[in-house]
Amino acid sequence: MKVPVALGARSYDVIIGPGVRHRLGEVLVEEGAGSQACVLITSASLRTLPWFDAAFDVATHVIEVPEGESAKTFETLERVCDELASLRVSRADVVVGVGGGALTDLAGFAAAVYLRGVRLIQVPTTLVGQVDAAIGGKTAVNLASGKNLVGAFHQPVAVVCDYETLETLPERERLSGLGEVAKCWLLEGGRAKDLSETSLEDLIILSVTLKAKIVSADEFEGGRRALLNYGHTLAHALEVLVLERDPDELRHGEAVSIGLGFAARLAHALGRVDASVILNHDQVLEALGLRARVPRDLGTDEIIRAMSHDKKARHDLTFVLAGPGGFDVVRDVDPLVVARVLEEFRGEQ
Ligand SMILES: NC(=O)c1ccc[n+]([C@@H]2O[C@H](COP(=O)([O-])OP(=O)(O)OC[C@H]3O[C@@H](n4cnc5c(N)ncnc54)[C@H](O)[C@@H]3O)[C@@H](O)[C@H]2O)c1
């Protein structure tokens, strides 16, 4: 199955299905015309997994980077670019990122800046990567002062989402991905009762299709793309606060689940939706096995301060919220209302 991301001359397909990694050679022929080198960027442990097989023999070179988030540094970016240069990779060649969202963010950024841009194919192997990170061209590394603070928009020429790679995913990573899936399901107006008839594959297709549609309409996040940040104002604040003490305490999707439960309550408190919306959010999260609990030891005041420093906010409190006509970006929300709803939400837990 192919989901198109329509961006004029930079349009591409997201190819989804079991075993589609074996079509990488075909994709290279179609999208990599004129290339002489195909450089795969991945990690050492991913290379040992059963799905990392003949499909990837199409690569002429492999560059290994550290696992997960620790790959998203300037140091690794510099080393990758140095290796690309010593391999004499030219603008006609292709870089392929194989891994989770952190890895595809790094590979994407390297492809964006090496020689001012080379062609990129993303092969996301986590649920977060498949439904979110690898699609839409946002690439980045982290700074000591924050996540994703330096990056570029660089669209891939193709994205290959193979469900089979998800079979080795640890449960916690799967649940983290389901947080983003829950966001897409809710943004599409999905109801909890219909989830039992929907397979994971269908949920991936729904999420990819939604992201592709929104990115096609707003590539550089000037408007509609901000809706993909549903649940993320609180999620980012919690991530920033726990990151300082333990980077593994809260996975992104877990934080998004909390943010979704809270956003429904805030929308209700602001008179935008009725209580059935809260119930549906709670039931969707429960059906997907997600727990929406704010870490107990974080204070409401510090969470609110962190929310107003969100990259997407303008030093005010900005949320994506459900409303009578669908979802909107709502700016300048009264901090007293936010504090009250947050306290009540925590009281329920
Ligand atoms: N660019 C975007 O639009 C965008 C969107 C969402 C998230 N992101 C970024 O994505 C990152 C999070 O991505 P993630 O949740 O995929 O985590 P991750 O990339 O850190 O991967 C988590 C772990 O799973 C391992 N892994 C990957 N695939 C596996 C597989 N098939 N089987 C077993 N283990 C596997 C990785 O090696 C890593 O140790 C963050 O850095 C976030 O900023 C970017």
C-alpha cells in the first residue's frame, strides 16, 4: 500500500506493509536514479535483529551510530558527515536511515546538511518512526539546552514502513508509539468502541494517512500542521522536567497519552466540548493499554511554567483543543484554568 505525501516536485510515497523492506532495491532504482552509492545509517544492535536481512544488502556502505536518542548529537552528526565525505558520497547518491525516530531524525539531518542536501530514504523500524517521525521532513539533533533545537526540513524521496520490523520492538516502545496512534485516532474523530475492530496495521495506515494529508497542506508548520501537536503541550513539559533526572522515566508516547487526557478536560472546562469527549478520550487510551498519569512528584506550578516555555508557544499557554468545529490551536489560555484542570486531573489518578 502506498500513501502519497503531495508536495509538488518533492512529493513521495510512504510504502506500507509486511515485508516491504525487501522493496528497498526497487525503490532505490526508482528514486535514486544516477546514484552510485547507497549509504545506510543504522545502529549496531539493530543490525543483529532478524528483520535486518538481505533486504539491506542493497547498501554499498553502512555507518553505525549510537542507539536511540544518544545518536542525536552534533558529535555524531559530524562523524556521519565525515564518513560520508571519506566514502566520497556525492549529491547524486542516496542516504538510507534504518531505525527508530531518533535515528531517522539524525540520518535525515545528515542528509539535509551534507553537501547541502542529498537524497534520503527513511526505513522507520519503531511505531513512533512509522506513524510520525520518518514522515514529513522534520529532522534534528538535540542541544544540552533542549531536544530538537537544531534541525532542518528535508523531505525524503520515499519512506518504507515494514510492519515486520515492529515484531522485535520492546513492549514499552510499542506502547509509546500507541500514544501517537491514539492522538491520530482522536484527531480523526475516532470512537473507542470502534477500536476493537481495528488492527494495528489499519491504525498505522490511518495515522500515516493523517500525517501525509496534514504535511501536504502545511509543509513548514505555518498552520494546520500544528494540530499534530495535539496533547503535546503538557507532554513536552513533562518530558523536559523528567529528562533532567532520568531520560528513561517517560517515553514520548506515554507523555502524549497524559497530554491527551488533560487536553480533553481542558477543552471541556473552557466550554468547547461536552463531557462525552472526556469519556471517549479515556476509553481510547484504555483500549490501547495507555495510562494517563502525571508523575506525582512534579508540582503543578513547575509543569505550568514548563508548558509556557514550549517551543511552539509564544511565552503564553498554547494548546491544541477539541471544539465544536473540530480541533484548533488555542492561544493565551488562562493559567488559573489550566492549573485548576491539572489539579483536578491529578486528583482523579
Ligand atoms: N521528526 C519528527 O517529525 C519526529 C516526530 C516524532 C518523534 N520524533 C523523534 O523521534 C524520537 C523518538 O523515536 P522512537 O520512539 O522511535 O525512539 P528511538 O528512536 O529512541 O528508539 C527506541 C529504541 O528502540 C530501538 N529500536 C528501533 N527499532 C527497533 C526494532 N524494530 N526492534 C527493537 N528495537 C528497536 C532503538 O535502537 C532504540 O534503542 C525522538 O528523538 C523524537 O524527537 C521526531
